[in-house]
Amino acid sequence: SMEIRDYWQVITKRWWVFVICIIIASGAAYGFSRGQQPIYRSSSKIYVSPARPDLGLTLVIKDVIRQYSQQILSDKFLNQVNSQLRLDRSAEALRKMITAAGTADNLAIQVEVDDPDKKAAQKIAEALATAFIDNHAIDMAPVEPRDRIALKIYDETREGVQNRPQTRVNVMAGAVFGLLLGTIIAFLLEYTDDTIKTSEDVERHIDLPAVGSIPWLNPSQSKNTGGINGQKH
């Protein structure tokens, strides 16, 4: 079995394999990332709060937040945004680029929109959140003020930022893959290489210690030095 020293020898001897694999894999990941269409993400956070500090009402809010998240993605609001912004997209197409997730602990709903146009992502996120809040206010009108649930947007919806592709992450993942591939190739080459080059190779093959080595001289060296005994023969 190979020891730690043997592993290190393989790494130092086959270092060029690691370098080539890392360069190729990282370059491929970079080229793939650059070839993808950039997708920008804009988000709008809707805060859900009770009209009064009541534990029972707060518990009710935690239960309805998930329901609110599903309602935001209904055809009713998607079609409203589509008409308002003149997007000329179907409700199903809009739904594929939008996510809405409620967090009961923070009493908030995060609406995220992905779009190739950073400004369009911002407008859609803002319009969708506003449409839902306005409709919610109408639904809350018949309810007693002390029992109402309020929805507000405190943070301004900002222009979308690039979400995909994540070039740096992809290149780093490519480098890691190249390192793993290089390791496999290096040890495969070492495993298939049965030539004996060093005294350590001799000891490993015959399980006996090497007691000496014979230097190699090419014919020109032998002629210049006058042979082994310093005399011409």
C-alpha cells in the first residue's frame, strides 16, 4: 500500500498534470459562464404586521403568510402586472421568473423577480408587491380596525443585480473539478507506469533494500575520461 511519502512523490512528479487539468477546467467554466445570458434579480419585501400587539393576531399572521405568498403568484395579480407594464407575457411565463416566500419568524414576504433586463425585474417586483398590497387593503376594509393585518413595503425596490451566471463561483468549481481530475489522471499514470527509475522503485518491487547504484556513462563521456580505469582500450 502507498504511504504518505509515496503520494507526495506522485504529486511532485506529476505536477504538470494538475496544472493542465485545472487550467482546462477553469477555462471551460469561464467560457461557459461568459456564453450564458445574464439574469438579473430584483426583490421586494412585504412586511406583515398586526394592527395591535396581540399574541393571538400575531399567530394568525404566521399562519396566513404562506397563504399570502401563494396568492401573490395567482393569475389575478400576474395578469394585472402584465397589463399595467404592458409586458405582453402570459401569466405562466411570469410565474416561472417570480418566487414569493414568506418567513413567519420575520413576518415578511420576499418577492424575487429574475429577468434579463435589470430595470424590468425592478418594475415587475415593485408592481407585483404594490398590486397585492392594494388588493389586501380592499379586503381589510370591512374588518374591524383593531383586527386588521397591515402590509407595507419599507425598503425601496432596487434595480436588479446579476444573479446568473456566477462566473467566479463557476471558475472556482471548475478549478476544484480540474484538481480532482488531475489527481485521478496522475495516479492512473503512476499505476500504469511499471518502469524502474529510482532505488525506491527497486525496493518497492522486490521488497529488498538497495545497497548501491551503478553510474551511467555515455560513449562520449567514456572516451573523454579514458575509460573506467583512465586508460584507452
